[in-house]
Amino acid sequence: MNGPFSALREQLLDAAEQFAGSPVAVSGILSGLVDDVDRALREELEIFPVCHHSPASGLAMVRRLREKQPKVIYLELCEDLQPLLTELRNCRLPVALQAFATDLDGFPKDSAPLSVVAPITEASAEYQAISYALETPGVELVLVDRSTDHVFQWEPKAEPAAAPAAKEEGAGLHGDAVGVEIGDLRPRFAELEEHLLHHGKVRHWSEWWDQYVEQPLSGADYDTYRQVMVLIGSLFRRLRPDDDARVAVDEDRERYMWTRMREHLATSGADPADCLYVCGAFHAASRVEQFGLKSAAPFEITPRTGTKWLYGLIPSSHSAIEAQFGLASGSVSIAAATWAKALTRNKLTPFQLEGQKGARKRAAKLPAPVPRADVADKLTGFLSRPPALDPLDDAELVGWSVDIVRLARRNGYLASTADAIAVYETSILLAGLRNRARPTPYDFQDAAVTCIEKDAVPGRRDIRRLCEILLGGDRVGEVGYDALPPLARNVYDRLAPLGLDLEKRTIQRALLDLNAEPDLVPCSDLLWMLRYLLPSDAVRPIMGERRLGERSIQESWDLAFGKYQRSIIELGYEGVTIEQVLEQRLRRSVHDPKATAAVALAAVEDSILFLGSRRFADELGARAVELLAAERTVDDAPEVLRRIRRLLAYYRANEPELPAWCESFVTAGYAHYCTLLPTAFVDEETGVRQVAAMLGFLFTMESLALALGCDRAQLELAVQQSHPEAPGKVALLWAAHHQLGLLPIADLRARCDELLANPLVVPSFPLYIMGFVQAMEPAPGLSGFVVEVISKAFGRLPDNVLLPWLPKLITTLRDGAAELMPVLIREAGRTFPGSLTAVDSWVPPWTARPKPAAASAPVASGPVASLLAAHPDACDAVAGVLGCEGEWRVAGAAGDEHREVSALLAEHPEPVLAVAGLLL
């Protein structure tokens, strides 16, 4: 086969015969590489191969656009993202084009939401092509890749849709979106990548690519760049595993793009010589039958599903791109620094959109186009000669070494000038060990870690992170106001009275005095709604709270809207206003298949707090009644009890009458819990807390339920039919019997005394106590009795039983009755003495005290007493008729009780006789 690469093909085949053990296989691969390069370069439509966010690709794109000045650019990007490209003018790069869908039609419902992002950086070749096309009159930009709908239609089922979780601060900007790459150049053969990393003396793929591809190609001419990139794409394509699940998807994408380009050329009549096809180097080496403009092979493009896709721009960052596409930390920042340095060195003026934020205004003049030359073999010379190595840039390396020491000192490291010298020398040493003429940023990072980072990291950032900051940092993009969806713009407009720059990425403090400035009340309402919808750190209240029936008069907020701009933008995909989004989320939560009555009651409470719509609250409340009646477990009984109590208290205080759904909820809950009570008592999976909450609902709502027509006999029968065996539930049942009047407190006390006296029951006595503690929910009057039971346990149990038992009691109370402990402590404070001195003389109120001996009544004396004592029969007969019992006492015995008084009167009878004379 004759052609510009025939000589190279012969050299490779000769090398395969001399060195390969199986020359047939190796020669087939090597000759195939050359064939792929020859095929791509002979194509009538010029193919521009790129790598994802590669500075070398960006530099080659700038050069080629200025030379060729194409009239049509075909770009490998989802075709339905085209309307978003003009909005890039209002953004600060990096940002990501996003397609978002929550209302799915044709995809599994449980996979929602679906999201696709395509990150754009200034150093990427795709941004240079977009900027050239949008800023140059008469140039048409056509996106030819599959639509976002086809991304999920063609997604292999075995591959997860979500990207690996990001750990860096800004690495979560893309969420769990699927990333669309232009030029995914990474070996899909693990052994090949490991071999390249080992022999290249590097740690990860990003460093290998920078050392052996980026640096040699950053200053190469266009033909060399193009041939080398197609060669690399062909190599990785031919050495991929046979079971690679992405092969079919990649080939379908290539068929899709060539079909779209042929359709556009046929309809527009454009000259292929004036067109440029920008695609990944992997796709440039395609061998599908639809490859090329002269191919007539058909390809049927399947229709899109009925899913409604929403489109917008979201902020991106270097760390988000690295996390989503599996790049090494700091590699995108290093690529940006390499891009800026190469522009200065080569005196190139990149393309940029007019009005682009964060970019310097550059001249847009284009030179006269250069006609395309014939294809010549540049691969032979590139592969046969050693790469041109850049000389050591002492000034750059010295600046890095000094700056990293200064940055380290600011972050708590004990670094000095000696460390800067050590970093400089170690960087040169590492580069020499790795056969490099000049240290790369990766060599500098390793040297800085070795020389400065000692035993521990004193601050929040380690030396490797500080090196990334020094070399460019994690640049975070920003979507401008004009490119925001209507909801996000509405949020910014409504919060304008706060007087803050909400686009800043720093945390800003907002102070609201709602009494002095009532105009800020709508801002407060909006902030509370955003608090509910956005991540917790985006809108954080410092002072003030919002509860049922309560409003703060002063509030303080920490706002980080700039950092969480993506979350605000995605709210715009759900509705036009914040109120609409909140209403949709609440309605969706109560109609979820896993929704419970507790979830619905929480939604009712949130609707009252944030929306204030009685109609919507009644709708959610009616749904809560339906969910409660359909529940077959009582796992959420404590939450249901807590929320319905709070809602009833709110409505009683603020409404003339209870809503109809509240009355229905009480009656339905009364019948529901009465029905499930016997089963819950004996079910091992139902905890004591859940049963106590059921009893709390039944007893505390009893008066309202009876007034609404419920029958108390239903509760009595449910309690009588309950026969638990677990100690905690037995204590709950006794408390229920007491609340119903079936078990007096004396009998309850006697039962507990029997348990304490039984050594076989003592190990499980904390469980009984737990049951009694939980019984304070349905029977608050038992709080004093619970204090009595615990006190008796501490007083009667011996130390060898009490000490092993005490930790179990404490953990049981902490885990199962934390909300009831304040009531118990308050009751104990009323029961026990308040001072230490009073403890010795204190007698527990439940201790049985001996009855005092009755004082003997004095025996009357005189003639009547003497007469009755002489004739007792008449008196005994009258006592027998009246049913009185008694004994006759001797008069002399009574006198013994007052001997001193009798002696005094006998010795001095004059006062007594005088008094007697007066009375007579």
C-alpha cells in the first residue's frame, strides 16, 4: 500500500519480525496503527483529534483555527445542548452544560433524577472552537453527538451511572451526574496502563500523560500533533479488552456523529474543505462502516423517549472535573498553569467569548487563512528522534521553592529558607532520577512533601494541597445572573433588600431585625424555605427559629449561595418559584410508596411553617389519615404522637375549631392503635417505646376521641387482651391497668416489692424500670412512683448486684427514654431533700410509718361515774343495742396518768374550790 506512511509501516513490520515472539499478532497491531492514522488523515472532512481538557489540544486548536478559519465546525457534544452555548458569555469558567430530568418517561422511575454534564474550561479545545464559532461572523457550530436522552438509552446496564464520590471541597459540584467527555484518552487495558506507569517512573496516569504527551506536543506543529493523537487513540482502541462494555456505545456514537454530519452537509450545501470535525482521538481512529463522508452505510437513529429534559449551566471546578473523570488531584490545575505558560511562550492569543467573566479582553483579529498542505509523514521523525527537552528554568523553580515555603509558614509549618533550598535541589535530583531534563510540577510536589512535611499536618491543608494552590489552585466557575433559570433570578431579586452580594463564594452574615424593619419579613420567609430545600451549609440560621405558633423578632443567617449555586440552579429545573418547588416536594413526599403517617404529619407541619396554606395543609392531612389507616406496623408511633400533639396544640391556639382531618386522624388512630395493641404487646420486634407511644396516643387523645364518637370499651378490651412476657412491656401493661382504674397504686407498689425481693428477677429489673419510665408517656401521674421504684432498687439491692446492674440501667435510660428523663429528674427534685444536712433526717414518703399510740381517755369521776361503774349492766345493754364495743376502766388507773396534777390540786385545793364556787 503506497502512501505517506508506507515507509513507517515497513519499519514497524521489520521491528516486529526482529523482536516479537509472535510477529503475526504484533505486526498486525503495528500496521493497523499506521492504517488508522493514514485513514483519518486521508478523509475528505478534516478530523481534529483532541484529548479531554488537554492544553496541547487547546494550543493546536488555536493554531489550526487561525490557519484554516473553517466555516463549519462539527463538535463532539450532545446535540440538544446547543442552545446553552451562547449563555457561556455570562459565566466565569469553568462551568458545565447540564441536562436534567426528574419526570421520566421511558426510563425506570427509581433512577430519577437523571443528569448529564459537559464541563468547559478555558484551556480545552472545545471552548476555543466554541469561542471562535460564536465570535466569528459566518461560522456555524454544529453539535453532532448523541442527545442526552440517548446517553441513558445506550448506557450499559452493568455500569453505574454515578461517578465516584468526591472528597475535595469543591469536588461535589457535579453531584451524581454522568459526565460527557470529548477525547477520553486513557488505556482501557489495566495491564497496559500499569506497564506505562512503571516504565515511565510516574505515580498516576495524569503525570504520565503530562510527561510523555503534553510536554512534547505543546510546541509541535499541527501535522505532528494530529498524527500523534490519532496514533495514541488507535493504540488504546486496539489494545482494549474484548469484553469492554463501552465498545458498542462508542461505535454507535461514531455512527451517530457521521450520520449527522452527512445530513448537515446534504441540507446546507457546505464545502467539506471549509469544515472541521472536532472529536476525541479515540473516535478519530474509528473503523465503523459509517466512517467518512463517502460512506453509504445506513444507521437508524432511535427516537427519544418521552422524558422532559431541562437544560442549564451549573458551576464547575477543577476538583469536580478531576473527581468525575478519574483524574489525579491537581492535574486540571496543573494543565491550566501549563496552558497559561505556553500561551506566553508561544505568543498565542486564544479565542474567548465577548463579555466573558474573569478573562482579559483580547484582540480578535484573524490573519489570512493558510491553504492546506498535502499530508506528510511526521510520525517517523517524531518516533525516531528523542524528544526535545526544555532546559531548566531556574527562575521558575526558585520562585516555586520560595513561594511554597512562604505558603507553608502561613499554614502552620516550621519552614525556613533552608527548606526552600532543599526543595530546589531535591526537585532537580528527582527529575534526574526520572530521566527528565527539567523538573515537572509533579517532581516539585514530591520534593516539597519530602522536605517540608514532617510528622503531622498542623493545619487544614497538607503540602501536596498547598502545591496545587501554588500552581493554580482549584478554580471554581460561576454562572452569571443572565444565564440563571427564572427561579434562581427570582431568589436573588427577593433577597436584594439584604444588601449582600450573593454571588460571592465566601460565607456572608445577614442580620434581620424584623420588628424594626418589617420589609425584611419576606426575606426571612424565603430564607426558611431555602433552608428546607438547599444543603444545610448553604443557608444556616445562627439566631432565630421557626416553630408552630412562634416567630423570631430577630434573626441571623450565614449565607453561602455562591458556593452552592448549583443547588439553586437545579431548583429551577423543578419549578418557577420556590413556593411551587416546596409544594411539589411536600406533595411528592406524602405520595411516595414508602411514605408513612409520620412523614405526612411532618409535611403538614412544614406546609404551615413555610407556605401558610390551609387548603394545602388539609390536603396533606387527609393523606396522613389514609396512610395511618393503611399501616400495619407501629414503628413510627412515637413520631406520630409527638407531631399530632404539636399540631393539635397549634390549631387549638390559632383556629376556632379543629380541621376535619385532625378529627378524622384522632378517631382513626384511636381505632387503629386499639386494634394493634394486643399484637404489639407480644411482638418481639415492637419495642417498648413504640408500645408506650401507642398507649400515649390512646390515653392522651381519649377525651377528644370519646367526644368524636369513639367507644372506651374498645380500649379496655384491647388492654385486657394483652398478655406480654417481656419485662418492659409487662410494666407498661401494669401502668395501663392503673390508668384504667383496674390496679390501685398500693397493689402496683406491692408487685414491684415482690420483684425486688426475688433474686431471679433482679438482673432484669432495669427492663421493668424502663417500662415504667416509658409509662410516663401515657400516665404522667406515675412519675412519682417511678422515682420510688428506682430509689427502692438503689436502697435494697446489695453492692454485688447493684454495681454490675448500674451501667445497664444508665444505657437503657439514655438510649430508650432520653426525652422523658427531664420529667423524671424534675420529679426526683421534688421528692428528695434539697440540702445535704436534711438527708439524714429525711424519711421517704412511700415508707410505711407506725401509727402513734392512741392516748387513753381520762376516766370520769364523780357520782355519775361511780353509779355506772357500780351498775354496769344497764350501760352494757345500751352499748349492745348501739353496736358499740369497749371495756370498763377503773377510775384509779386513770388517775395514775396525772399524778402530778392530782398531787398539786390535793395540796392546794383553794383555787379549785373558788372556781367551783363561781360556777355554782
